[in-house]
Amino acid sequence: MSRVRTATAAGVARITLARADKRNALDQLMVQALLDAVRAAGADASVRVVLIDADGPDFCAGADLEALAAMLDTAPELQRKDADLLGELFVALRGLPKPVVAAVRGRALAGGAGLATACDIVLAHEESRLGYPEVKVGFVPAMVMTMLRRTVGEKPAFELVATGRQVDAREALALGLVSRVLAAATFDAEVQREVAALAATSANALRLTKKLFYALDTRGFESGISLGAQTNVESRATPEFREGVTKFARGKEGP
């Protein structure tokens, strides 16, 4: 049975975690299927935005602990291969030249919270909860900490990983873990409106925006301004900019 379901329509690639009986827990097969789906969406010229959602009441419970237990006595290099695969998924999401939206319903825990925050926009159901409870089973939230440290401040980030407590959608919004909190009654409709609006936006503008946004992670102030100027010039050469600015100028100047 497939762990991931995909569908593409109107410029949106929808990737659905389809392992509801396991609360969409991440094992090697699930992570590989997600990675394949993300790469396929990146290669599809018709796709302008990627939506990641999930079957069942929970977005993702994190790593499949049964699968991890089965690996306890395997060689360290196999353990590293398993961890690296999840890392590849997070890197692929960050490097995808298209915006990725996570629609989080229910619980997003441990690697599931990491999967959500690895996306560019996180739309949270008002009853959703996020957390990093790895320490409660003697584990370390190692694979997700890079996203967490970039998403919230140092002190709240450490408190989350050290205590393993879960936060509700409103606190997650205040911390910066999610982009918006959506009402339960209109959650699905608002998610669809959000991704449709993104899909209607210039693909080149979104590509360049995302590329510059994350490139600034490793830049100093002056270097960032310089890279911004370079991207500014690059964007001026796109057909969408030429069309948009010409229409605006004509509107201001009259027919």
C-alpha cells in the first residue's frame, strides 16, 4: 500500500501522507516516497506550488518508532543512511524552486513538526498541535533542530526540545512555528484559496524570491544587499515582469 498519494491540478502538486493507521509516521519507505514526490513536482513544469497534507486526524507523528526499534542492532552506517534520507528530504524541500505549503491538521510531532517547518508556509488548523517530544523516549530531535533554530528564537527553541512539550496552534503562531491559523469550519477551503493564489503568481518571481530568501541565511548585511541587487536585475529580465510593468505603466499613462 502506497504511503504517499499525489495529484496535480491547476498548477498545484498535492502530496498527501497516506499512512493514517500509523498517524503518518515516517519510516524509510515513507520518507523515500515523499522525496520522490517532491523531486517529481520540482521537475514538472506545470507545477507552480506544492501542497503537503495528510490523511486521518494527524498530520504526522514523527519517526516510526517500531521501525527504529527494528534497527537497534544494525550497523552504524545503516543507521546513518536512514538518518541521511530524512535529511535529503528536508534539503530537497528547501531547494525546491517552488513554494511548498504544509496544511497541518491534528498533531505534528518530532519529525512531523520538522516536516511542517521545512515547508515555506505552514497553515495550521485551529485545533492542531506541534511538538518535539524526542527527549521523552531518550532520543534527540537532531534532524529537525536546524529548521527549528531558524524558525524561532534561541530560548523558546531550546525549551521546546528540552521539555518535549506540545504547543497549540495559537502558541505555535506566536512562536513563529506556523504562518497562519485557520478556523476549523473553513480550513480546507482556505488552504485551497491560499495555494490557488500562489499558483496564480508569477512562477519566476516565486522562484527568485525563494532562492534569495534562503540564500540570505549565510550572508552578512552588505553581501545580502549585493545579492538582492543581483536578483533584482535578474527578475527584471523575466517575461512576467516585463508584462506586468508594461501594463502598469500603460494604466498610469492611459490608452
